[in-house]
Amino acid sequence: MRKLPLLGAVCAAALLAPKTGSPADENPFFSESTLPFHLPPFDRIKESDYLPAYEKGMADQLREVEAIAANPDKPTFENTILALEKSGRVLARVSAVFDNVKKLESDETMRKIERIVSPEVAAHEDAIHQNTALFARIDEIYRNRATLGLDPESVRLVEHYHLVFIRAGAQLSVADQAKLRAYNAEIASLSTEFRQNVLTERNDSSVFVTDRSELDGLSDAAIASLEAAAKADNKPGAYEIRLINTTGQDAMTSLTYRPLRQAIMEHSLARGSRGGSYDNEMVVERIADVRAERANLLGFATHGDYQVADQTAGTEAAVEGLLAQLVAPAVAKAKREAADMQALIDQEHGGFQLEPWDWQLYAEKVRKARFAFDDLQLKPYFELNHVLTDGVFFAAHRLYGVTFKERHDLPVYEADVRVFEVDDVDGKPLALLLEDFYARPSKQGGAWMDTYVRQSFLHGDLAVVANHHNIQKPEAGEPTLLTFDQVVTLFHEFGHGLHGMFSRVNYPSFSGTAVPRDFVEYPSQVNEMWAAWPEVVRNYARDYKTGERMPQELIDKMLATRKFNQGFATTEYLKATLLDQAWYTLKPGGIPTDIPAFEQATFAKYGAGFAPVPPRYRSTYFSHVFEGNYSAEYYSYIWADVLVADSIEWFKKNGGLTRENGDRFRSTVLSHGASVAPMTLFHQFTGTDPEIGPLLRLRGLDEGGN
């Protein structure tokens, strides 16, 4: 049995020693949770439980796999494919928790565990996928699948495993399999290093202000929050502006002191730069090179070709074709938006040309002038609990008939996390939903959904899903007031949650969001539409002091701005997408060493070099594609947006927020996970092929758009 490599005797002993003196057989991952919905027992899980659980989980699964591979009986679906699908339960439990909690509660011990576990898990997966005897059994079943009398989902499971094994090197020579294992281990270690650099630098790279007058434009409550943040970091008398993961920073929407805006933007753009304490440039270059070498080994020209081959896009040419249709209209609209802002700067006798650090402030000024309102007028109406219960949950109830009951009797990993039991339209339990709203220094930036328990009829499991956000926690006694962008994000992540909760599949491999990357954002982005649906807005947009609903005039103004600044929003996204494509269409040995020059050359090549709009992420903090699961697939958001825009038009034409429409979307899309081909699901719902026109109209990027 392979043992986990340890960091050294003293360090390993500290990590593995139970903190409460509990015997090893009480490790909470060794048996299935007895809590409702098999919720992980967070009150019992200790950092010292992870490594023993990983070691046991991998050892158990390897024994199970060896037994399947050595079975003297003729290969069948039951004794090979189904047995493989059932294997690794301990490993699945610990991975589901650790892979999420490492992003939520990252301390030095967790980071050390991650550095041990990442390459070990990669090696473990290689050991399974490169098992010659096991693949021979899978291949025989695959070749005979049409004659076995299997149901369609079981046939798809056979095809799924066959493809996974081939893409993992099952058909390579022994020597090439050894190379592949080395590549996978190195990528796992490098990705961990990249992630930890990004998180640590974000926590260590706040902008501190000592002169309160430089914070002009911020509300008193916002300034008090910055002061409290500095005090918590042992800098009393200062004001701390903590960076979020994107290039743009929220404070720049309001700050009038231009040198501070510039300092924040330059600080943000410089993250991960060469020579700094958290240098990610060499990490980026090496990840790109190793991924390119691995793709070549597996028979693909580039890592991009390897990644997109099993997505709905199918080819890099299809991705390039979509981007080519979008870059020019997006940049053209951004330039029109910039001209409006420059006119305002000149009107105010600013005496400067628009720069990236000016965009957010002056976009807000233009919006205020054009539509006679600004975001500050909206925030009192977007109190978190109202948005959640009277917006997100309200829309879900109207569409699908589901209901939500908050539970206070179940353990969580952080006191602020809220737990909701979700009941189906018939009153039967459907799923468990965790909501983790607030930012913490140990928490990864951004917003995302994760699954702790995957729905499957095979194991009799209902889903346990979690939505995570990074909303600034207010001072005690103060309400949590959201921007409209944050409201939309709540609906978006809940859309992922619905995808997981409504899953009705036999096999966990197909459960919920386990779909191709360029389809996974489709259900979540469809759910965003309800954030701006008039009936839903009227229900959740209430003044947090008086309870009065937002005046219809203000709702109308807010909705009228939906196309505003879409040139900027689309261009900053496309710039990041182009970087992703550029890195992962490189050949081995052709990796650049001057990353800033490479980035600028990429933008120029595609006609996206409009300087006032920076990319949403620079390469050195682009976590989606260098440590996450979106490498060569960041295009997925805009690819899904094409499907979403078509679907929004379908909803509008068919009555909008109705149970009939919700039931149709649920039955044709949300319940199938990956058990049916994604585009088949789209066609089942809309009855049409996707077209780009609705997206251009939705964002105002069509000719003559606002």
C-alpha cells in the first residue's frame, strides 16, 4: 500500500496527531454521516482527520479497484462499471469536505495538508486510470455496450468511463504513462502553489489610508468598516481597503481622490508579479508548459484542444469563432462608453484622460446623470435576508413549488453559515442548502457553489449543496446591504444550487453540476434573470428600515440600466478569456517569459487592446485557469450566455415566472445532470438551435444598441 509522503517527522506528527486524544477509529470520514441528508459532521471534523482519511480512502479504493481488475469472471456492467462507480466512498467523503473547506478556512496547517494531498490524489487517480487490466475490462464492455440491454443512462456511464480512462492515458505505453504521472503530480503541486500565493497575497496586500479625507465619496458606514478592518489588523488609526480577487475593486466606484484610485488599481494589477513575495509568473509559465507537454503526450496539439474536446463547443475553432463575433462589438461599445465619460471629465475640467482607475467612478456618474439615480439609492432596498427569502427563494417557489425551512440544529464550519432544508412540491425532503455569505481573511475570493453530498439513486443520497459569497460583513447591529451586482450573484449561485438539488440521476458521476464546463453556467445564468424580473424585484426590494417597497419609478430606472456599461463588462471578461485561450494554445517550449508583453500582444492580436478596460484577471491572479477547473474553458461563461439569452427569450414568450415554465425547465434541463447530452437538454427545453443575436441584443451590443 502506498503511503502518503510526509513533510518531515515533526511536521507530520503535528498534522496527524488527534487534537482531542480521540482514537483513530473515530475519524468522522471513516463512516457515513448519521446527520440528516448525510451532512458532514463539521462539529467533529478536525484538521488532524484529513490525512488519515485520505490515506485510508485511497488505500480502500485501490483494493476495490484491484479486485475489480482481477475478477476472473467475464466483464459485465455490474461487476466492472457499477463496481467502479460504487468504489472510493471514504475518499469521496473526505474530498468533498476538504476540497471545499480548504477554500473557506485556509490556515497554515490546511495549506500544508493541501501540499501533501494534491500530488498524492493525482497519483492515486493515475494508478486507477492506468490500470491495464481494469481498462481492458472497461474497453470490452464499451465495445459491446449496444448488445448488453442497458438503459440509456447506464450506456452513457460506460461511455463516460471509457473516455475518462483514454483521456487519462490508459492507452499509452508504460514509459509514457510514467511521464504522464510525473506531469500530473507537478501540475497538482504548481496549482496548489498558485492558489496559496493568490490567497496569501490578497490577505497581505491591502491598501492602507491614514488621511480620512482621501476616502471622500464613501459612506460613513463604509469608512467605519474600513477603520474596523485596519484595527483588526493591528493598525489603529488607519483605514484598510482589502482587495477582492478581480482587477476592479469596489471602492473605486465611489472614491473621488484620484491618486488613491490609481494606487488601488496599480496594486491590484501588480499582484503575483515577478520578483515579489508571491511571484506567480514562473508558476504560470511552468503550468502552461507542463500542460502543453501533457496534451502532446495524449495526442493533442495543445492543452486547449485537449480540454475542449469533451465540451459542448467541441473544437478550439468553435470557441475562436464565438469570440470573433463578440470582441469587435464589445470593444466598440466600450469606446462609446469611454467617450461619454471623457466628455463628463472635460465638462468637470478634470484635465486628464480616462484611465482604468477612473472607469468605475465615472461610469457611475454617467449612469446617475443619464438615469437620474445611482447605486446608493438602491442599497437600502437590498437587505440580504429580504433578497434571499423574498427574492431568491420566492422565485424558486413560484417556478418549482419548493419551500425552505431554516435549520438551527445542524453543525456548520463557521458560525455565520446558515442551513436550509428544502422540501419539494409534494412536501417531501429534497435537499439541504448551506449559505455562506460573508468574507473572511481565510476565505477564497469570489463566489461559487460546491456539493458536499451528490444526489444519486445508486447510494440513495439527496443533495447537500453550498453557496459561498464574499460580502463584507457589517458592524454588529447593522444590516447587510447589497449592490445589485451582489443580488444578481446570489441568484446566480443559487442557480447552480438548483442544478445540484434537482438532480435525479442514478449515478453520482452524472449528478447535478457534473456537466461539461461550457454547460455548467447555463442553468445558473438562466436563474439570474429572475433578479431583475419585475414581479420578483417588487417582492424583495424593500427599505430595510421601513419595510416599504422600492418605488416603481426607481425599479424602472434600475431595469432601464441593464444594458448600461455592458461594453466594459463584456470587454473585461473577453480580455480574460483571450488570455486563457492564448496560454493554452501554446506549444511546449513556446511559453513566453515576459508575461506583461505577452498579455498586451494577445489583446492587440484580437483587437481588444483598448487600454482603459483592463482584463478582469491578469494571468498572475487568474485562479480560474491556473489552479481551478477552467483552464482553456473560461470561454464557458459567454458560451453559456448564448444559450441563456435564447432561453430568456423563451421564458418571456411563454409567460415568464410560472409553475408550468419552471416545471418544464426542471424536467428538461435541471434534473438530468450529465446523464443526457447537454445540447439535447437545451433543445428539449427551447425546441430551437442557439443563436447569438439574442445575446447581442440583451447586452446592447447589436448595432445601435444603447
